[in-house]
Amino acid sequence: MVLSRLSDVLWQERRLLELLLFKLEEEQLILTSGRTRWLGHATREVESVLEQIREAELGRSIEAEAAAAMLGVDEDTSLLTLSQHAPSPWDELLRAHRDAFVTLTSEISQLANGNRELLAMSHRATQETLMSLQDTVQTYAPHGLAPESDRSAQLLDQSF
């Protein structure tokens, strides 16, 4: 019964990690398309899934401690150690959960790093574009007054 509850919690957490991976891919598609209208929504969805994962981790921690106590190992032991001490078929199932977590967290980490890089590049490009709209980056002349500026018309791409 204890290992069954642990497995149920692990399945729930795996589904949430898969959902996070999907949401990060969604966010990346928005970033690479250059159409950032929905970027705020995508980011909020990622944050929402992260909050659900935090809650699931608490449940996993409680169930893992109960399983560790039942198997006679330390309460803060790893999922791999639990799988090594669990009877069949739980040993294979817990090992499969662990392998899936390793794979999913690696994929999530790579995708999140890629999204951060895309956001940084987008930010730099926006800053450079805004700077190119000005003749100078100076806001004040050496005598303390605003410098004379050219008031000619400039075009701005609305997709920014």
C-alpha cells in the first residue's frame, strides 16, 4: 500500500514534468516566431505548472519517507536506493520512475536554458534597435542642458 501511494505520487509528478516540458516548448515557439503577443501568458502557464510541481514534491517527500521507513532505510534516501530495497515489481517501477525523472529534468533544463538565451537575445536586439533610433545616447550636454536633437521623422517596426 505504501509503495503504491508513492508510485501514484511519482506518476502525478511525471505528468507535471511532461506538462512543464510542453509549456516550455510552447514558450520557445512563441519566442522563435518573433510574435511575442502571448509570451506573458506562456510564462504564467510555466509558473503555474512549477507551483503544481512544488506541491507534488511535498507529497512525494511524505510518501518517500513512509516508503523508506517501511523498507528500513534512511528517511532522506534517494529514489534509486528505495528501488534497490523494494521488493519486485516495485523495484523496477521505482527505477523506471527515477530514469524518467532524470530524462525529463535534463530535457527541461536544456529547454529552459535555451529559452533564457532567446529572451536575452531578444532583449539585446530590442535595446540596440531603440538605441539606433536616437542620434546619440547622451541625455545631457556637458553644460547640463539637454542637447539639441534632430526632430526628423523615423520609422519604427510595430512588431517590436
